[in-house]
Amino acid sequence: MPVSRRDFIRQVVTVGPITMAFWMEKDLLWAKECGMPLASAECTLPTPKPPVRFIPNEPKVVTRYSALELAAPSRATQLKQLRDGVCLLRDLPPTDVLSWTKLIAQHCIHCAPSNTDNIHYNWQFLPWHRGLLYFVERAMRKLGKMDDMRLAYWDWDNKSSRTLPTIYAPKDQPLYWANRNLTGPRWPLSDAAVNVQPLLALPNFDIFGGTAKQRTPVPATFSGPHANVHNAFSPGDMADLQYSPRDPVFYAHHGNIDRLWSSWVAAGHKNPDFGTAKVYFYDENRVWSYVLFNDLRDEAKLGYNYSSLMKPTVKLSSLSNRPIVEKNGQLEVPPTKESLLPKFLVLQNVHLEKQAANAVDFGVFFTQPPVGTATANDKANGFLGTVNRVLSSGHDHHADPLSAVLEVDNKLDQVKGPLKLYVAPLDPTGKTTAAAAPLSAEAFSLISE
Ligand code: C2O
């Protein structure tokens, strides 16, 4: 089946009392409905054969463009390839392991409450989603016979991209998704919600992307922009962690999380040796395959690069990392030279199990705020930033703990001795909804300039 057909369709137009009919050239593909997932098959996969090792070694590197760039008339070809690719997968029968339904299932089974090896809370988080995007791209490339097709990324770090990218919005095309809330209080995304600077400054992969062991610590890249963009769509599929890949914009969101990883490496940080750790996917020939994380570290081998990368605004070499020690339940901030100003506060594995199960955002404070304190403008007394989670089907079965890095520039300058931290749940507008409790985490540090 050709993926696109120029065709002539009959248009009927009524102007006042006169009705005219004429034939118009139109691209029929985008006017048709693309297939929808089959709910009953969204969390089940067939029992696979033993996996075969897949070693990515693409013959050429093609650029992934931002959704904003793809909206330019000069990128019409790339945009059409993306739309065709999405429609091709959405149109496969739900039993096909390459179908949209089974992509949702791939994600869902790794996120199900019964799965103790969740892909979001250890070092699988970045490589697993990178692998997903790569195999989706390969399937689309093969089905559409379009070898230069690459996925898009949603550059929400860019001030001009703080609402749903326009190419995803129109109804009569494959990037549209009905179950999206675009009018909630988190739109447009705020600077603070999508601030990548604290993450880019993290010196170790352990905190940035996690370790082999579950929640040791939870990767900081899960909180912050990653969670906030998911939650902006609440209530909608994107805000449901397990089923978020129903919405085509999921792939653009994770394109930007993947670009954050690429940017972190380009900024001078090092990926670890992942050893024998691997991810499993069906390749474009429907062969159950595994790829070593180590083989996913270099995007060039995966055949793509990004049209631009995120850049740290501070010179990373000027930053130093100072652990804060806990003594008798008190945080002791080590004395500093006058010039050493705290820029980022790193919170490793903040415990949230005593917090309201339906809350997703938690404010961190160094004074105890009264209930109803507004944090949205960032000016609230003692407010340092937020820790964020994503609910799965409305509940928090992966509640605790979470890591986060907060930009505390100019807020902690005065704190030299003991530091008391509090945490309180926030409503979607950023107001505290309960009394703040003393914050407990497994490690604290300051990144200073
Ligand atoms: Cu696997 Cu952003 O979710």
C-alpha cells in the first residue's frame, strides 16, 4: 500500500444561495483516521523466542529535528515522513508486535505494578527509552521504505516550544490524539518546570541516570522536566505513566529526554560502563532482539544526531560538588570560602511515602510554609524547587523515593550552618495543600560555583 496518494476529492461549497461542487487535489492519507490501539492488548506481549543480539551499526547519520523545525515549510518532507511512519504503525493489526498497541504494551509491561524491575527507577531509564525510539524509527523506516526518516524531538527547553507542538495539534493527521488535556493549569510550561540546567550540571551518571540496582538512587532525570511534561497533560494519556505511549507526542517528549542525555555527554560528562546490561525489543523484522546498553551510548552508531543540543549556562569546570552531612537529624552545610555560592541542591532519594498518594508535585522549602503557600512565581519564602513524580492509572504504585536537583541560586547563599529542609505536596497550580513535613532523603549535596 502506498503510504501517501495524491488524489482528487470532491468538495462541496455553499456560498449564499449558490452551491458549487468542484474537484480538489488533496493528500488523502492525512485526512483519514489512523488506527487506534486495542485496549485489551495494551499490556500483553506474546511469549518471545530466545533473544538475538542486535548490534547497531547504521551506515549513515541523519538528523533528528525538533517539532518546531519540522513545522517550517522547508522541512515538509521530513514532517510527512514522520506522519506516514506514525500512521503505518497505528494501522498495523493490534496483534502485530510492531503495532502501536504492542509499543504501548512494551512500555506497559515494564511499568506494571507487578514488575519489580521498572524501567523508570534505575539506569534502564535512559537506555530503554533510547532503544524504544531507535527500534520505532527502524520499523517506520522499513515499513515506509524511507531510510532517511527520523523521529522528532519536542524542544520544550526552548521558550518558543512551551505548548503542544503545532504539528501534533490538527485533527485530521496521524500525530493527533484525542485524550490530551491542553488547557490545564500547567500550560504553558514554565521556565522552572522544564529547567534542564540543574540536570546538565550533575557530575555523575549515578544521580543523572541511576545505577544497576533499583532506586539506588532513582535517576534525577525522571523528576523535573520529564515528569512535568507528562503531568501537564493531566488528565490525559500522557499523564498516565504506564499508558503514555498511546499519545504520539510521547515519542517527541522522550526524544528530548534522549537529547538531554546526549547533551549531558556533550557537555563533558561520562557515561559508565554498563557491562552486560541490555534492553529487549522486536526489531523491524519482528525478531526478538537485545542490545547492550554499551551499544546504545553512541547515537552515531544508531544513525542519528540532534539538530541542536542543550547547553549548560555555567562553565561546568567551575562547579564543585560538596556533600552535605546529616548529624543527629540535622543537615550540616560545610563552611565555604566566601566565593563558593551554592547553585544547585542535589537530593538523592527523597522519601515521599507519607505524602498524599494522588499528589505529583512536592515543594522543597528551607522554612516551614503554611498550607496554601503559592510557589508558582518562585518567590515564596523559603521555596527551593520541586520534586515530581508521574502517576500510573491514577495511583502512585511507584511512590518512593525520588531524586531531584534544584536550582537554588541566590536562595541558599546565607545558609552556612545547619539547614532544615521541608517538603509539602503542591496542587497543579503550585500551592501547598498540606502542612510541610521535615524532608528525609538518602543523600544531599550542593553544587557550587
Ligand atoms: Cu517510560 Cu516518560 O515514560
